[in-house]
Amino acid sequence: MAFAYAPDGKIAYGVRHVLTTRRFEIQRDDIWLMTPDGKRRRIVNGEKLVQSPTPYSYAVQSLRWSPDGSRLTAELLTSEMINEAGDTKEGVLTLLLDESGKEIKIAGGDSVIQEATNATWLGDGVTVVYLQEAVKLLFGIGSVRPVAGRGGRVLADHVFAAVAWDPKRGQAVAIERDAALSGPPRLVRLDIFKETTRDLATLDGYSGRLTLSPSGTKVAYFRDHEVLEIRDLASPERMARLRVGYGVFQWAPDERRILLKRGLERKTADLVWINVPELVVEAAKPAGGAPKILEPEPQPALHGLTFRDFEISPDGRFLAVIQPGKRNLLIYAIQ
């Protein structure tokens, strides 16, 4: 259903688990762990994870490791029956786990953060940050320290269209908007612990997929449904624009290329490599002039076969993919 590489090469992955009762089919996914030597074990049994008097289903939406590879956040899509007519209430929550699958309880509560998405552990090992919808299509940032039970809204006067975490440094880059969506999107850097923001650039447009490079020195995002824009965070005026078509992408660890699956997230498509060009300061252009857009030549990956999802290992040696149909997890050496 979803998977994630840890810094040391182990993989956590969700497996669909359907329970059949006399009246219902209930989905409660398991979470498994595979170590680099190929050994596998189930760390979460979905059948035992939830105790509910009413029919309750969940599916693993995404998994994310802490910077030291000792903890996980698991984003779950939930569905709960709310009356005898069979009506359901849909939701989302984030589950906190250690690498053995033990739930990490928040002092004074349980191990979940309700309505939290895009959650991650920070490098201090005690803080979790996450997004919660503040107004339609815009999000606020929340944080919690499970051991202390303390937390709440961070940067309470700000809302964002997207946030890309830099967990080792306790920072992030984000696309900030005003609540009315009246002004242009702004690329900003956030310091989570100091609760400060710094403007980096005002953007001509933003369409999605904000992604930080592994070194934390560059950022990429789609400015529209065709053009990928890459910026140097130290000198945001240095950039490149590439016409590649919208899709899901990941930086290679050496940051010299990007792996792109064109199309929508969790839809089957082929994978292509895109070389990252030199980032340059765009020369002044006449009023109304169009920005320079490069037309890179995509290089097919894995012989043009199609896959549902993918991730490059942290050392850049392997490419893991989810096979369509059977949804097997396959791992290939990167040439």
C-alpha cells in the first residue's frame, strides 16, 4: 500500500489486510519491516491495532522514518460506521511508532494525532511536526512532544499550500499564501524551533509537489502542470525551469538528476530520469517576456515498465517500486 526507506536501508511497508465478519468487510492494514539482508517481519498487526465497538477501517496512506531510523509516522485513511443505516465518516490520522512497531503514546492521550497529515519526527528525537487543514486547501503547522504531551500550533499566523520538511535541522521550506489566496505564492524558509520565517522568493505560480533536495540546498516544485522549477536556496535567484510534464518525483542522492513518474500520485506510469542543469540567474527580460524554459530529454528507467509508486534508497544504489496489479514490492540495482 505504501513504503519508506530508512536511512540505514531497511524498508517499512504497509500490506492490505481485510477482515471478513458476518456483515462487513473491514480493512485494517498491517505494517511490515524488511532489513537490508532481506529478512522480513510484521511489526503491526492491523487486526489488533484498533479496538472499536463499531466497524472501523483504515488504510496505510504513507510512512515516514525519523532521521535516525528509530521511529515512524504512519498516515492512515480511516472510515468508521456512524449509524445502523451504514453511513460512514471518513478521516485521516497519524500513528506514532518505534521501529519494532510499539505505539508511542502521547502523554495524557493515545498514539495518534487526529486530522494530521505529512507528519515527521525532527532530529531532536522527541518532536513530531505535522500539517492540519486551517482553511480550504491551506494548512497550519502543529507540533507535539509525545513524552511531555506538550504541543500546539506553530507559526499560528501563517498558512501554507505545501511544506517540505528538513527534519535533521528542525527546519522546512514552504509555499506560503494568504488565507484568501489573493496574493502570489511565496517560497519561504521556516525554523520550527525558533518559529521564524524568511522570504526566499515570490513565485509566478505554484502547482504542487514541493520537494527538498537531500542536502537541503535546493528545492523543486511544479510552477504549472508542465514546468518543473528548481531553485538554489542560498541564492534563490539562481534557478532552472524544465518542461517535463506533471508528476511525482524524487531527487537522486547526488542531486545530479531527478526520477519522475509522470501523471497523478498512486497511478501507474513509467519512470524517467531528468538531468538537473546548472542553476543560473535569469537575465533581465522585457516586460511581458516569457521565462526561459529548457526541454530536457527524459531517459527511461527500468526499460519503460510502469509502476504505481517508487523510492530511491538513501545511498542511491537501489530503486524500490510497487508493481501494479499484484502490488508486489520489487527492488532493483540502479545502473
